[in-house]
Amino acid sequence: MRLAVFLLIFSGLLSPAVEALDNGLALTPTMGWLHWERFMCNTDCDADPNNCISERLYMQMADVMVKEGWRDAGYQYICIDDCWPFHQRNAEGRLQADPKRFPGGIKKLADYVHSKGLKLGIYADVGTNTCAGYPGSLGYYETDAQTFADWDVDLLKFDGCFMNWTLLGEGYTNMSKALNKTGRSILYSCEWPLYEWPFQQPDYTAIRETCNHWRNFADVYDSWSSVKSILDWTAAHQDVIVPSAGPGGWNDPDMLVIGNFGLSHDQQESQMAMWAIMAAPLLMSNDLRNICQRSKELLQNRHIIAINQDPLGQQGYRTAQVDRFEVWERPLSENRLAIAVMNKQEIGGPRGFYISIVPGWKLCDPWCNLTQILPHYMEMGVQTQQSKTTVSVNPSGTALLTLTPTSSFSKRLHMLHSQDMSAKRHITAL
């Protein structure tokens, strides 16, 4: 088989070229739970009381997040998505929760969530209606922002349905200003670029100045093909979207579907590893009341979470494609490097990959320490540039590793590699 390696030839800095939204939030990627992919718009509480969109669902998830260690692992936010409101505003023009499904109202739910040491997120839409047809915020930005502040909400997911795409920037900017005007710290999750990409390349300078994180591509589904499509889109557009990411503002590839029905365990490991490399918000959409132990351990893996939450705040890139493997790399604090090696072949058995093929292996000069985190934790010891170490990767699985240079040159080399990783891509065939 012909061996082709597609390398990035780099120049410039990885750090964001523009300022982030100045609200002091999302200095590392957001971590929490969001209802949409798993529970969708299930409003029939008579037929399905345990899974309908109601205050009971969020209170139960809050209880589990504390009891089962999710909060201690770093997951902070319990987020409501679409289908929570009543179908019309109240007499004062304010949004109101469905009185049957949220009899205590959102303020009572926020108080409950806060009593557990967690934070509450809510959903609204920049246009005339939400995607499911509930009242949108167009014409009510300041009213809705103040309503959310009065309810002590901590995060707003702001969707982009039922809005003229040419007015998206104005709408998202106005809601950002309205949220800041309330004086309450409310993390702002946007979908601005998702709705603008079909027409033109979005202005990521403006987006980063407006939002704490932003969706770029289609909704995730509980399937490997969906996860792959998100990764493929991200790699194809990385030169545009990665430079905008950093403390205070992040690219959001959508929810983690780990612990549901559609992914094998290797594919679950791939999603977790790649979301860590991409410095993505870790917003689970699953049933924490009924999740298998293996998926729980993966989602709570402190080594993977540490990569995701690394304070350097640089998003990773796809840096090589080799014989149906993809290599993704992310510079970390303390001159370290995170490496993900994904086996894109979906037939046969495990395949070996020479780790020295990784472009960032040049940091291992004269030596480095290598640690494997996935598929299982293993200290791989001191390596040199001449090492013939291989990692074994299952079909559709990912090996996740960290590399720590140990020479006096490590800092200089790491800086050179960080500079390398923001340049435009050139293709070199070996």
C-alpha cells in the first residue's frame, strides 16, 4: 500500500489573534450536561414522566451529578435545551416555563441546581421562534436577558432558527450586550457560524468578541458517521476556525453522545479523545441515571479531562494522514504535547502505528517521556527520536498520548512546534 503523509508546514502563533468576549467566563472549555440529543423535545409527561422535558428531569440529573462524581470530575452545568417554555409570553412580554412541566418555574429550578454546587443553563433563539416552534427572542433581547438574570441562570444557549441570516451578527451581538448589561455572569453559547456557513464564511473575529463558544457544523447524532462528519469538517476548516479558539471562547463541535446507543466503546473513546484535542466544550447528552460503568469511567477520566482543560488553551490540529491513520496534536502547558492517533480503517483488527511518524516527535530531542492515556493508561518511558515504539489502535479507535520533553532544549522546541501548528497546510507525500 502506498504510504502518504500529509504534513502541516507551520508559521505564526497558535494563540487567538483577537480578544475574547470580556465576561471572565469559559477560561477553559465548558463542562456539563445538555438534554437535547438524548431527550430531544419529549413533552409528553403523562406517557413518559421519567424522560420528558420537565423540572423533574433536571433535578434528578443534578442529584446524580453530585452523587456519582460528575461534579467532582469537573462537570458543572445542567443545561436545558429547547421545548421548556410555554407557547406564549406572559402579560409583561416575558418568557415563561410550561406550567405543567415546570410548576415551580425556572427560578426554583435554578435554586435547586445551585444548592447542589452546580450551575443552570437555559435555551433561547435569536429569531422569531425556537427551532421547535416556541417563542423566540427577536425583539425581546433585553427583556429575555433580564429574565434569565432574574432567574439566576448561568448559561444561555442561543440558537439561530427563524432568522434572516444577514441579521445573525446583529442579533447575536445585541443579545451579548443585553446579557452583559444585566450584571450577572451568564456564559454565552452561540450558533451564529452554524447558520452563516451555508451562505458565506463567518467573521470569527466578531464571533469570538461576542460569544464564549460557538457551533460551526451540523448537530451530532448518536452514530459514528455523525461523529466522523464533525471531525472531517473540523479538519477541512481548521485553518479558519482554530486560530479563533482560546481562553474565553471555543469552537463547539456539539454534544458528547458517550453512554448512549450508537457508538462502540472504541468509538466512544475516539469521541472523548478528539473532543479533548479540539479543546471542545464537554457537554454530555445521555442519561446519567442509567449509564454503563465503562462509559462513566471514560467520561470521568481525569487524564483526558486534564488535556481538555489545559490552561494553555490552544486547540489542536490534524497534522498528518498516514495509511488510514489520522494524527491530531495539541500543545499543552509545561511544554508538553497531546497526540491522538485515530485508526480510520473500519475493517480487520488492531493496527500498529510508529509514534515517531508524528510531526511533533521532533520535540523528543534528545529524549522525552511518553504516556499513553487511551485505550488504557500506560507509562511508556523515556523515548528518543530513533525509538521504534508503536501504539496499537483498534478499528475506529484512538490512541491518546502525552509527550513531555526532558532536555534543556524542550522549551525552545515546544515554542517552535506551537508556531508551526497555526500555518496553512501544505501536502507532502513520502
